[in-house]
Amino acid sequence: MKRIAVIIVAAGASSRMKRPKQLLPFRETTLLGHTIEQAEASQAAEVFVVLGANAQRIKTNLSFPDLTFVENKQWEEGIGASISTGVKYIAKKKDFDAVLLMLGDQPLIDSVFLDQMIGEFSKDPSKMVATKYPESKGVPALFPKKFFPKLLLLKGDTGAKSLLNDGSSLVTVIDAGRKILDIDTPEDYLRIDDIL
């Protein structure tokens, strides 16, 4: 079985939400807590969470004893810096065959969908696996180890979409339907109940 690390990127300051969206109540936990639960319920080997803004407050409000938090001190640079920080950490710690990138603000992404991505990777470990969006491919996305050097080069506000959409590599794309909803504003948060 391939060893896959999940990296949940949750380092932003939630400026449009006006409060840390990672800690917004969702089901029996929080937005980020639910994302962690889904990642831990998947077939992935280990879960890591990249924090930045409000890191200590978020850690204090979560209770996952086996979880590893990675702090991105340069979180203000953007999501690219957070992804490269997470990949750098896991590349040094253990030998993983792939990394599955998730966002901490997509609460409808579940372990079933993550396992579907892992299943596609198992069929062809040379390909990236991405989520279908109306105009592009995006996260959650799974990257084989050979792409780690490219992920390490990400910086600023350029995330993994640049790799998934450059046309130079084969990518398996999976349709997640409405699960791709992400929570950026108070209005988005209120809409969750309409979608569930």
C-alpha cells in the first residue's frame, strides 16, 4: 500500500470572514476539526496541518492527539508558502509516496472522496489526481513524490493549481460536485445548510 500524507492548509487570516474561520462551528466540531476528522478517516497514512495566523489559538481549540501541526511563519506570503512549508516538513520526517493537499475551509469534502482520489493514484502512481472545477483543476489534489521538488518551489499566493493546469503533466480529474464549496465569507458559511 502506498504511503500518502495529507497536508491540510489552514494558515490564512480569514480576512473576509472577520474571524478565524478554522474555528467556526460545524457539526460536532469546527470547520477545521471536521476537515481533520475526514482526513484521518481516509486511507492516508498520516495527517499534517499547516497553520499560520492565529496558530496558537487554533491549536488550543483542537483536540487531536496524534496530529502534527506545522507552523508557517511566512503565512502572510500566501498559500504557496504554506504548501511548500508543509511539503518540506513531511519530506524531512518520513518517506511518503505522495501528498494529498486539502484546504481547511471545504467542509463538504469527505473521506469517501479522499479515498476515491487515493484509489485513482493507486491505479497509476505516476499521475497527479485533481478535483474538477468549472474552469480548472484544483484541490484537493494528490501529488506523487516526483512532484515534491515543484511543490517546494511554490511561493506567494500561487498555489498548486499552477502545477495542475500547466498542461505539461498527465492529471486524473475527479468531479466532486457541490463538495467543492469553500467558506470564505459569512454568506458562504450561512449557505452550508442549504447545500447539505
